[in-house]
Amino acid sequence: MTEPRFHYRLGVNQPAQSPTAKRLAEMAEAIGSDTDGAFRLDVFPESRLGPDPQMFADVQKGALDFYLAGATLGGIAPSSALPLLPFTFAGNAAVFAALDDALGEVIRRELAAAGLHGFRHCWLNGFHHITTSNRPVHDADDFRGLKIRTPGGELAADFFRTLGAEPGMVPFSGMYDALKAKTFDGQSDPLGVVQSLKLDEVQTYLSLTGHWWSGFTLMAHGAAWQALPHEIQAVVERNTERFAKLQRQDVEAVNAAGETELARRGMVVNHADTASIRARLGDFYARWRTRFDPAIWALTGAP
């Protein structure tokens, strides 16, 4: 191995022992090996390079080279919010079919216009459910007055406001402490996140809603990406696809086992009446449909 010609950093909010952080570390190792040490990518999990708003700002201005983004892109890539449309996608395969293809192309064009290179294959977070400390969510009425931490973005906040909840935001890295302090009653995440952050320690109820889907977008600062020779870019692209697909399998398995595992840890689990939630969303869909080109909206299959 030679001294690297290029030495970049990648920031991510996920815990070091999460499937996502582990696969990113493996990806970085493979890239280093496949470039004979010419390109070194150091992965910093657990928001070690700062909370998400800071990492996102840093990758935009070039102070950070690579970043795995969650629901932080709406300000520069409006179409990135569309996978969060509630009750729109039937499963992970349906979302990936859109994001690996036409909808993903739209999002990547928006990122490119903002000076960011978005990699084609997104990483899985999963379908979201609700955890609460004060009461379970059985149906739409139980959202009323619920103080809930959202993943960020206007669409997520509008969804909860439509149901009568009171949405708020803290960065992912501060969510556990905010829930412990009862700043929020509840939060929205896939079951793998609930497990990896040990939210069962601060939340009593798990209400299975599957209300929307979220994933992670791997991106690079545009100039940092363009500085890499084409042969190194090809290695990076190949490995980002390979490890994204492995991570998807890992996280899907963790999420699938989450209900049983969280019940074992003592959470009180219920299956929410999602039909009652959907019935409240007519105006919500109407508002959001007007914000997008009809051809882009149609890529989601949303009403």
C-alpha cells in the first residue's frame, strides 16, 4: 500500500455498531484496497464530525468530502422529500425501484445543481413507526397534542400537524437525551434505529404504523468528487453500489426482527389503525401535490 494521493473524510450520524456504519467502514476499506491505497476514505460515525445540520453545511462548502444524509436535503433537493409521502410505497423494493431509477435521477440532478454529487444507490433506513412515553397510538385521534420529534423537513412536520400533533426537531445525535428529558412525548423511526439507539430505555410504547419510508443518500462535495481521477471514481462508484446493497439486506433483517426484539426488551407493542390515519390526509396530499411537477409526483404513485 502506498501513501494515499487522496485522503477524504465521510461523516454519518449512525452508531458505530450499526449495520450502516459497519458497511461504510467495509466500503472504505474496499475502496482503499481496490485503488492500491491511492484513495483513503476515513469514516466518522456517531456524528463525531458534528450534528447533521453541521455535516450537511460542511459538505456543501467543501469542509467535509463525503456525507451520508438522512432527511436533511429538502432545502436544496425538494424531490428528496417524496419517499416520505405517507402510505405511498408498498415495500422497500418499490422505493428502491423508484430511487435507483427515475425519481433518483431527479433528486441527483437537484443535488448536482447545488454542487453535490449524489451516488445512485441509496442506503436503507426503513419504514417508520411511532414510539411514545406517555400513551400508545392506536388511531389518528391519539396524535392530537402529541409532542413528537420529527426527522426534519417541512413534509414530516406538516404530516404530524395535519394529525393534530406538535412536531419539533433536534438533531439525531441529541434525540435520546431529548426523549429522556421528556422534551418530546414521541418520535418516528424504523425499528432498527429504535434498537440501535436503545430508545426502549426512554420510551414505553411502540405503535406500528409504517407511515412513511426513509433512507440515506451518500453524497460528495462536487469539487472533491471531480478532483478524483476517473479510474478512482469508477472504483468508488462500484463499491458504493456493492455495499449499499449489502446494507439494505442487513437493515431489512434488523427491521423485520424489531417488533419481537423490542417487545422482548419490554416495550408495549400495538398495531395502529392506519386506515384512520390515511382518512385524515386528503388535504395533506392536495397541498403537497401542488408543489411538484405532475410528472415527478407521478413517479411516486401517490394519490
